[in-house]
Amino acid sequence: MPQKSEAIHQAAKALALARANRSPIPPVSISHGIDSLDAAYLVAEINTRIRLESGRRIVGLKVGLTSKAVQQQLGVNQPDFGVLFDDMEFLSGQDVPTARLLQPKVEAEIAFVLGRDVTGSAPSYSEFLSCLSYALPAIEIVDSAIADWKISLVDTVADNASSGLYVLGDQPMAIGELSLGALGMHMEKNGQPVSTGSGAACLGHPLRAAFWLARTMAERGQGLRQGQVILSGALGPMVPVAAGDLVQASVGALGGVSCRFI
């Protein structure tokens, strides 16, 4: 086990350096023998602790790989989760610096904001729903430290679920007023349609994806906290972006959200 522990720490170091240097690396599943989800989450937790020690704050979590289209793109078959830090958040209409990213892609999502803590070892669906305040349209900017996005599930988990940055829309809406599974999504890049989908593409319903996260975190002995953001997962295929691109997404009655990459 000491050998496995050393591999986990070395994988975490390699991923942190890749992001710091903006230089993608080969899959850690191969280069460092990270061969299980448990080991991959330990890798991610090491880098989370380092970020917290440097003064960053956790402001939410993301559910990844909820869209069948995205799962097919990446060759995986189950969701994962990652941590959102305070310096990752942008608001609709703001410029997003590509200098902070390696090989970014965008996906349109529904974000939920918690009105109170989710507690207990196994919250029920109704208990979870009672903790949500509202929903917002969002653009998640996913970004991988693994070269050419040649990732397995283990690789993306180790890399904090391929988290990059995220953009939130302006107007919050109460979730009870929306048919979230039926919401249609349309995303354009530089005025051209690039991705379409719906709420049903996200594990069948965005609230189911967010509930999966709540139960998963509870199983790990970690609750969700008041004010935190949940990015519930892609509503359609993700799209690569580069400096100069303008991305605009609309998510049904939730309205629009946009950003420009500089």
C-alpha cells in the first residue's frame, strides 16, 4: 500500500503541475497506475486540500458526465463529481481569460443554488428538494489536464472532474415553477448553432443529477452547504472553444447566459 500511496501523491503532483504550466500530460491511469475510482478521488482530494491551504474557498460542486452524448464522446458510462472554487465563477456577459485554461470546451447546464444545508447520511428526494432555493442557466467550461482529452473515468475524476471555470446567468427562478426535464437548450458559438439538447439529457432530469450528487456526498460523509452552487451536468454535447469565441446559450424559461473568451 505505501507504493500505491506514493503513486497517488505523484499523480496529484503531476496534475497540479500540468495545470500550473498549462501543459497537458498523458493519462495518469497509465503513467501512474491510478486504476480505481477510490484512488482517483484521493488524487483529487490532495489537490483540493492544496488549493484550500492556498486560500481558495469551495463554493459548490459539479456533476460530470450526466449526458449520454458526453459519455459517448469520452467513452465512459457513469457520472462523477468535482469541486468548484471561488475563483472559478464568472457572470453572464463577462470575458473569460483563456490563459487560465489548457484545452477548454463548453457545455450548457442548469445550476442550482442551495437555500440551506443538506444534512443526514442518506437524504430523501423530498428532503433534498426542500433545500434548493432556485435555478439559473449556466455555461460550464470544462478543461482537462490530460492531453487531447484521452481520458478514462479514472482520469477525469483524478483531475477534479475536468473542472475549469463556470458562468452563471443573471435571473434566478424558483424550481417549482419550471418543468426542468422538458426545458430545451440551444447553444451558439460566434452566432452559429453548435449544440442542442434538453433537461432530459441530464440523467433523465437535472434534479435527479443533483440528487445523485447529494446522496453521493452524504455517503462520503460530506454534506452540501447553504449558498453552494450545484452544476447539474451537460444538457447536450460539449464544444471546444478558443480565444475570440463568443458563446451564447439559452435554456428554455431559465433564459440565456453568455461569455466571450479572450
